[in-house]
Amino acid sequence: MTETQTLPPDDFIEQVKLALDHLYDFAFLQRLPLAQQIAGARPKSSQPASHHLRRELITAVETLSPDTRSGQDTPDARIYHLLHLRYIEGITVQEAANRLGLSARQAHRTLRRGEESVAALLWNRLPPTSSLAAPPSAQALSSVQSEMAHWETHLQPTDIRPLLHEAHTAVQPLAQSVDMVFVWDLPEMPVIVPVDTAVARQIFVSVFSRILKAARKNSLHIRLVARETQTTLTIAYTPHDKESPEIVDDVLGQLIGRLGWVARQEVGVDGRRALVFNLSNSGALILVVDDNEGLVELLDRYLTGHACRVVTATSGAAGLQLAQELIPDALILDVMMPGKSGWEILQTLRSQPATATIPIIVCSVFNDPDLAYALGASRFLPKPISRDRILETLHELGVVQT
């Protein structure tokens, strides 16, 4: 614990312990006062309090991950691995103790220190409540950076067409008041793009609203074109005058950037303007297939921001379908899942020409690299997985740059 951190009260530590014990029980987490307390510090989060609490707990555990150079048999490393094995991977304390070569008494004592460390991290992230604490300025609270910090993006393959229609429905009263008609040119087949639906919907609503206020009474044309290597969305309109304001400001620009999209304004010779979105996200597309939702979130956090996009699946069947639909740049695959196992998925993907060359990293508590390689795995990583190791492996496979 650092000098700037304070020890949380005992009841706070006990609530953290309860939350860790029920990390995958959203109904239980939602009932905890701790969930509302943590969520209250992030009022703009689009997630339920229970989801936000679980993500904060996972983040706190990962914060305790020691530097790989410090060795794996240090007290800090034992605390981190016990927390990870017990709560993220969900094995018993005795099983975790056996794996780490500890006695049951040592394991329980070390785990308690880990729980206190997690509680301290969460406690010190809460906003100050003391009357002596200076409140943040109104300018800081309303800044773009402050607002954006509250948004969490989670990309999932989504048909973009319904989101456009939902945004149209939201702005329809405004369109009617300015006598504007939407003209659609959308493909009949689904146009699948990895997006955070809440963020994408907000982008479309804001763009439509701003264009309706900047355009003449006329028609607004929306054209969506899906090609093999690029998906573009074009929104064309006639502005009131040549000095019509830019549609994409700093806030919208940051939201667009969250999805990896690129937007540009085009001006035609007839005075028409078009806002063109490139929806083909830049960076490698990585599919994570693991029924452990906490580990999926952890891998998502590891990889997002490293010039790659992360799509997740928590069942074997869903993972296989996504792999066949998206043809990701790499696949991180668990072995033991209900229904379709990782071994089945691996063999199926390697037997199909379209997916045969996808780099597949098998991650498992079962240390059986020989079987993984025999079935076609590109790499095998034993759990628990460290951030450095997964990034190093993706770099070796040429998927990300370090």
C-alpha cells in the first residue's frame, strides 16, 4: 500500500470479499451497497452497477500483478496468483494452494492480504467525501476528457443497419419539424461491424441531429456500402450556406475514435456536402473465446489500446460462429468450455480453408502443449495469463506491434 493510500474500514473490506466470492453472480453483486457506491463514482457509465463493480474488481486484481522481472515466487507474486486463481479462474483455495506449493494456512493468510489490497485500491479510487477535500472545478467536470473517462467501450459484431434506423426514429420529430425526409440506400443483407452499440447509437443520433439543423429543407441521403475490405457510411445533405458548421466536434470525434472509425467531410461542386465514415476499424481483430467472463474482460483490457480490436465470446458455439464470420487476425481460445470444447473448435477451424491459417493461441489450465500443437495451435499459453506474455505472443505471431 502506498503512502497516499488509506486503509478502508472493515465493513468495506468484507463487502469486497463478498463481491469477489460472487464475481460472476450479477444479481448478488447488484444487491451489494458496494456496487452502488462504486458505480456512483462513474455516473456516465452505460453499464449496470453490478457489471461495473465486477470490472473494477478485475482491474484491481490485475493492478497487483508484479513485474515479470521480479520473479514468480515473491510475496507480491503469490498474492496476485492466489487472487487470480481463486476469484478470476474460480478454483478452490486448496487447489490454488496446491498449484502454488503453499499450505492451506499460508494460502488463506496470503489471500486475506490480497483481499485487503484489492479493497484498498477500490477505496482510494472513490471520490473524496471529506469536507476538507477541494471539489473539482466545474470546468474539469465538464471537460471532454472527464466525460470520455466515464464511457467504457465493448466491441461486439453488430448489424449496423438497425442502429441507423433506431437513430432515425430518435430524431424523427426534429426531422418533421424542419420538413426533412430521409432517403435510404442500405444493403439487404446484414452489415456486420464490431461496435459498442451504445456508443454507435449516440454517434448516429448526434450526427443526424446536427445535420438536420445545418441542412436546407430537402432530403438527407444515407448510403451504406459493404465491401470485403472496407465498409463506408455516407450521409449527404445540402447545407444552409457555405459557412455551415462542422458536424464532427471534439466530443463526437473522440466517440468516433473509440470505435476505431474515421470520419471526413466532403464538399461537392453543387454545394452538397457529405459526411463519410470509414467503419472498417484499423488494427488487428482478435477474437477471445472463453467461458470465464472475468478472464474475457481481463484479456479485453489487456489488448484494447494496443492497435487492435477485441471481440469476445463466452461459449464455444458462439466463438466458432464468430471465427467463421469475422475471420479474425488471431484467436485466443480456452479449452474447457461447456458444449463445444476448445479442442473441437480448434480442429473445426483448421479443417476449413477460410479459417485454416488463423493464428490460434490456446490458453488452458491443462498444461498440454503437445496436444494443442498436434491439433494445429499456433501457440500454447498456460493459465494464469500475464499481460506481457500475451502481448509478446501476439507480437511473435505478427499480429500486434510492441
